[in-house]
Amino acid sequence: MDENEFTMTEITRRTVIETGTTALLLTTLPRGALAAGPLDDTGPPPPPATVELQINGRSHSLTLDPRTTLLDALREHLALTGSKKGCDHGQCGACTVLIEGHRINSCLTLAVMHDGQSITTIEGLAEGDNLHPMQAAFVEHDGFQCGYCTSGQICSAIGMLAESRTGMPSYVTEDLTQSQPELTDAEIRERMSGNICRCAAYPNIVAAIKQAAGTPT
């Protein structure tokens, strides 16, 4: 095969791949999207929205671009920087906060979706100089190294314990008839799998959670 034949073969293959990919995308798009034509991002931004956020027992009235994530509202508008922006894609858990007691990745939700709801961040866990039991357990067991993921780990652990106390099973729960699954190491690791520690302090994190839960380590 000479150089011209090789070039034509490569172009043909590329054309086939591009055509097939385009056809696949067109078959999976909703009809409304096809009718609307290409997205136009040159228009004016949406009008600002006013939201009342109940954060750590205090009310905050903010006027925001409705596309603002809860994480950016906390960090950029309220200077509550304890919630960290790790991946900004909901994959690392560093931004975890508690909404009405339930853990959530604040980078994946919009601030305007939580108008009037009770939000707890890492800054709202301690009472004065008295640490929350989960915070104290993390300190005692060295459940952190660089500390970047720690606020998300702690908030997630608190939410996880609340879930387990209501009897919510996990993927590794062996006995589904238990009113409250036993928090074994495997249970804790599975339930906390959405929170990544790049320093790999996982054994210490598990020990801290077991202590806070009242489970012997």
C-alpha cells in the first residue's frame, strides 16, 4: 500500500466513525432538542433569583444567578469555605453538606433549590469550643492528613450514621431483617465510598466513625 492509499484509508475510517457517532447522537436526542436547533449561549443570562438559605441556624438572603451551585453560594457568597471544591463533578465528596439532615454533594445542586431548607456545613457542627462527637473522633484517631477531604468526610459520616439508624441497608448488608444494620468495617467503607481520601487515611476514618457511632473499635 503506497502513501496515497494509506491516507485515503485513514480518511475513510475516520469518516465512518464520525458519521456513526453523529447518527447515534441524533437517535438519542429528544425531539424537542432537535426541533430547537443548536444551543445559543450568546443570549442574555437568566435574571437573578432571590433565595433564603438557612445555614447553620442563621438565615441568609442572597440574590444569585439561578445557575449558582450551592457549593459556590457557600464559598463565594458567604465565605463558608469549609466545604471544599475538589472535583466539582460529584465524584470526591469533599463538598458534602447536610440538608435537612441528609448528606448531599453541594457541587451537584443549585442554591435556589434549597430555599428555606436547613443546611448544615462543617462550620455549624461544633458548639463553641465543644467539637461535635464526629469531629472529636476524627481528631483522636488521626482521621486526616492533608485535611482537604475532612470536612466532607465528617459531614458524610454524620449523614451516614443517621441513615443506618433508620435501618437503611447498603450494598454489603448481609441481614436485611435487622432494624439497624451492624456497622462493621465493610459496612462503613461501603457507605462512605463516595468520599475519597487521597492521603488514604481510610483505616483511621473507619475507626473514628465507629467510635462516634458507639461501636467498639
